[in-house]
Amino acid sequence: MAIICFIFIIISKAPVDPSSLSFGQRNDPKSLELMRKANFLDRSIGVQIAKYLEDIIPFQIVNKSDARLSYYSYVKLFTISHYLFVVKVPYFRKSFATGEDVTKLLQTAIVPTLFLAISSILIAIILGVGLGILAVKFINKWIDQFIMSFCSLGFSVPSYIAAIFISIVIGFIFFPIFGLPMQGSLMELDDLGNMHINFKNLILPSIALGIRPISVICQMTRSSILDIMHQEYIRTAKSKGISTRLFYQKHILKNAINPILTTISAWFASLLAGSFFIEYVFNYRGIGDLTINAMNQFDIPLILGCCIFVTILFIIINFLTDILFVILDRRIKVTA
């Protein structure tokens, strides 16, 4: 609700009429007026927000003569006089720029973004946890200092700067060696017009997006393991002479997992937001690229749809993380 109100207020202050952008230079007064009325842009901000909320909520009481019924996918529950009580699929309206259904645009864009976020967090987990354990094994040695210096540098560099650097160095200068392109999307058309998946285009964006979480996860892993190793029961377990692998697996990582998981889940949610600039730099067609293009065109329905969609993903990820904590750590009890 707050996000919707904020976006409507910001756009209302813009010196541009968003509805005119859908017609370009060929707009005429009558078409412009119809567009404004269809999207309630001729009404107050309060009315615009209320009408948009009516479109996206799953339950609604709507007049039988309301023209918006033709846009809804709904099931009628019952009728009272001229009103219908319906359960419907949230309607995010149509893009001002292309006229396409916003829901379809989001469905097309979310898959590449999820691939990017998941591959980035997997890289971050493998390298972050691995480097963190390595730093602990060589604590206060040059390896530990080198890893911590790398983490400090990786965390301080903004993702879009890392993306530009990686794109130029690996994607352009060293392209003959690695064969990884500067730009490209996960889903591409071949010469025959058929859609296919190109995983090569996923590698550089994933590395660029994963640099900061690698640094944070590495530092958190190192810190958590060092805290655990000072516990009395860890000293007892170590004195029994068990193998190093079993020691880390059964005693260290098992007890240090909670703060590491918290960091991973927080960064996985953040990667969805961080992917915006990464996708733009690499011309990777996902939610981020879609949102930035929508902002450039003042495409209100698409901007709102993208923001709401990403917000819902944040909530789902945090909810699943809480469930994961309960499963992995039996000390956490669910209370009513």
C-alpha cells in the first residue's frame, strides 16, 4: 500500500503526462482523453490509488456495468441487485508503452531474473563459505589477510561498477580467451527465430552480482566459526581427535549455520534489487531491465507491477527463510 501511494505521488509530480507517452508524437486529443479516463489519470491521486487497489485485490464488489469487468479473469460468487461479488486474478492493467498485459510482461521477465539471482547466490555461498573456512584455518596468516582484504574491496565496490569492469575486461578484452559476451540475455532468438537458452550470457552477470555477497558471507562465516570455536564443547570435541572434515561438518558449521543463513537469505532478497543495474549493464532482459525501461518511459502500470512483484518476492523469501531456520535449528520453537 505504501509503495503504491509513494509511486503515484512521485509520478504525479513529474513534468510529463504519462498517458501521452503511449502515443508518441502521433497522439491526438481524443485518444489522449480516452487513455486518461481509462486509467483514471484525470482524477485525483486518492481516486487513482483506490481504483488501482480495486484492480489488484483478489476480492471485489463490482457493478455489472463496470467496463473493467471485461479485463478481469474472475469467478462470480453471488449477485446482489446490480452488483457482483467476485474472486479475480489481480489485474495490473496494460503497459502504456506497448499495450501488452503487465502480468504477461512480468511472467516473461521473472524467469531470467530468478536464474540470475539463484546462480549468483550459489556462487556466493560456495566461494563465501569456502573462503571463510580457509581464512579460519590460516587465521592471522597471509592467506587470511589476503582473503579479508579481498572481502573489504569486494564489499566496497558498487555492483554496477563491478559489472562495467567485468563486462569490459572479460567480455571485451579477453573475449577471444573466455568466449563470454559483454551483453546478452538468458533467452535469445536464433537465426531461425526460435527461442533458446544461452547460459553463457548468465556467467558474467552472475559473477558481477555475486561479488558483494561473497564478501559478506565470507566475513560472516569466518566470524561465526571463530565465535563457535571458543565454546567449551568445541574444545572438548576437538580433544577427542576426530577428523578435521567431521569436526567442521558436525560441530563447527552445524552450530554456526544460523548467522550464515541469515546473511544468505538477506542477500538473496537484496540480489533481486541489485540485479536492476546488473541487467541494465549487461542488457540482460529481466525484471530489472524491464523496470528501468518502464521508469524511462513513465509507464505507470509497469512500474507499479514490477515494484509490487519484487515486494511479494521479498516477503516470500523471508517467509521461507524463517521456515528453514525452524527445520535446521531444533532450538527454535514455533509459538502461537
